[in-house]
Amino acid sequence: MRISLISPPSTLDDFFGELSATGSLQQPLGLAYLSSYLKQGGEIVQLIDAAALRLTVPKLVTDVKSFHPDIIGISATTPSYLSTAKVAEKLKEEIGVPIIIGGAHVTSLPFETMSDPVFDYGVMGEGELTAFELLETIEAGKDLSNVKGITYRDKTSDEVRITPSREYIKNLDSLPFPDRDSLPPLSVYHPSQSSYRRLPLGTIISSRGCPHHCIFCDRSVFGNLYRERSSPNIVDEMELLISKHHAREIRFWDDTFNLHPIRVLQICKEIQDRKLDIEWSCVARVANMSQEVLHAMKKAGCWQVDYGVESGNPEILKSIHKGITMDLVRRAVHFSRRNGLRVRAFFMLGLPGETEETMQQTIDFAKSLDLDVAVFHITTPLPGTELFKIAKERGELSQEVAWDKYLMFSAEELPYVTKTLTKELVQEYSRKAYREFYLRPRYILGQVTRIRTKEDVSRYAKAFTTVRNLD
């Protein structure tokens, strides 16, 4: 079959709101994995990243129409769902072929998503095996109810059906590398100001799934079953990014890169054995970090590590099932700095049970740590999270805020406010956090002394201006 896979049009303003100047645009690796897998199975695939190409909807329709697809696949997160549905409607109107929707939103809310008749099928969870089997079943005219992991509209009754879940892919090495050849070059993409040193930057997913149970995290697609790629397979992809796609830096997009410390040591050894000249960064968990691992990471080219801290209040940390303590945070940050790594940390404001006092504790805790970057997210309960269920049961979700406002970076409209706070207080503390952390003379002086290149000057100036303009 001929299938068009689409990452729909969007802008940084759509996802980052008033912090759009420091937002990022990355390759859609989920669709790129799917494209590779379908091609490997003999399907003819068109892969379009409309956001990176800055395509208008009419231009996107024209490009898809010229491919003459038998079916269209389109991906949507919760914030992008409404705009994706509009794009799908235009594609259906102009081209008239069935449309598959995949991604986190349909996985978490299949009935609600499929209530829009523009979507004919939904792929839930990991897409590779499910999408391939779905296409084969459609082409052969067989019974869709035998395809695991899908939702579809019954042609006879027009009712939405959901099939049993599909088992997770255990051997990730069996998957082909993402189809980057069909995407724009890495130079078109850009990370956030605080997450890179050298461009172009390539991204890698070296594992899937997370066994932890933080109530704010959406694990609907990759689940709780942790699966990892082998170190030779990972470094093979790193070499390909360097040699073929000209990456000068790599970022690992795993939920928790250091879940198994021994694996990290193996990856670092493989990088060194192959003498790769590459810098890289990752997201890690403070509870799994050690001096040995950090030392190995630094020697293998790692320059920055990101930690999810979330709160500076011990009781809040317990209530969100984070599974860490403030002492573990201090220890991980201290060890990271000792080993010469820059540190970026993520915090959340407006968590369940928060007060003005606990939000200030989070800001003060961030300031007490030796951090290079602090990111303060506004608590947003995405469908598929435990927090979404809790907020819904407590009546704390706004019925007036649409899906496209479920943004962690924007303080304009809040879909969720815990009953112990008000919308105005969360908005105030969101801006307050950035001003207090970044406009400290001591912090500014420390960052100035770390400037090495003209690119550093540009990045710092842009980030500083963004924070200063928050009102």
C-alpha cells in the first residue's frame, strides 16, 4: 500500500506560549521509526514533517495528493489534537482516503478521539507492529477485530471498537533505525537554547518504557515495561548520525537514560572504543546516579545531564510518587558538577496540594542547587496520567479550556488548578520562578564566566531577554 505519514503543521507558539523564543523543534522519531518499519515490510511510504518544512495546510494537501496515497497516517499529542483534526478534515475532503491517527492522545482517549468521523482507524501504543498489521489487514479485506492495539469505527453499526492491547516490543534492536533520510536535514531542526552546545544536533531513543509511577507522567504509549537497546546498536546509530547526517552533538530522549547504570557504562565504553568525537546529553534520574557513572559519561563526551526534580517540598514529592528525596537531588547535582557536567533541572508548580508556601519552597530549592538551567513547568494533567484521573474526580479540570491549551510552558490558560490555589497564583509563581532564578547577579556572573563561543553569547542573550520580558 501507499501511505502518507504526516507530522502536522505547528509553530513554537503553539507549544511553548510566551517561552516560544526558547522552544525546540526536533525530528519526529516516532513517525520516522514507523516509516522505516513499514518500508522494511514492503509498504511505499511518504514521510512529511510539516512543522519543520513550515508547510501551510494547502501546500501539505498538495504534496500528499501528488503522492496518491491509499491511506494517510497522522500523529497527534494532546495539545496538537485539535489542529491535527482540522488538517485531517481538509485531507479527507481533498483526497478522500481513510485516515489513521496515532500517538498519545488516541492511545489515552480512543473513544473521544474516534468520535470525530474524520478518523477511520486509531493506532494505540507503539506503532510499528500494529500499523503494519493494520495495513495488511485493510489491504486483504480481513477482520479488523483480530488486529491488536487498534480502535476503529465498525462499518455496519458505526460504533467505535477497541481491540485488545498489543504486547510491547521486547527486542528493540530488531527495529530499523528511524527514517531520517525522508526528513529535512538536521540543520533545519533546533533544540531549546539550554540543551545544546554544537549544531546540528541529532536525537536518539535508546530505550522505551519507564517502571516508575510518577502521577504526572504519560506512559500510555511506551508503558511501564522498560526495554533497552544494546550498546553496539546505539553507538551504530550515533555513528550514522555523525557520518551521514553530520550531527555534531547527540541528545538521548529516553525517559530515564540511567535506569540501569551498567548499561550506561557499556554505552560509554563503546563510544570510547570507537573513538567517537561527539558531545551528548541525556535525561537521568537522581536516584540512579553515581560518581562512577558520571565520570564515565564525562569521559565519553557527555557535557550536560538533566534531572527531573519537580518539587522542593518533601511531602509533595511523596504525594506525586516521585520516589526521590531532596538529599538525593543535592547529591546527584553535586556529583555531576564535581565531574565537570553542566546540570539542567525540571520543576513543577501547581501540583496537587500545593500552596504559595510550597511553590516558594520549590523556587528556593532550585536556587540553592548549583544548576546551570532550571525549567519550571506548570502542572498539566495529560490524559493517560494518574493526575488526569485525580483532577477529573476532584472536579479540578476546567471544562472551558480546550486540548490545545494543555501546555506545560504557557501560563495564559490553565486547564488544571488544584483547589488549594488559584489560576492567578499559579501564573504569578510561574513567572516569579524564572525571574528569581535567572536574574540573580551571582547566577548571571557564573554563566558569563562559562561563555566560550559566539554561539554561547547568542543563546544566553536570547534566553535572558525571554526571562526578562516575563510580566
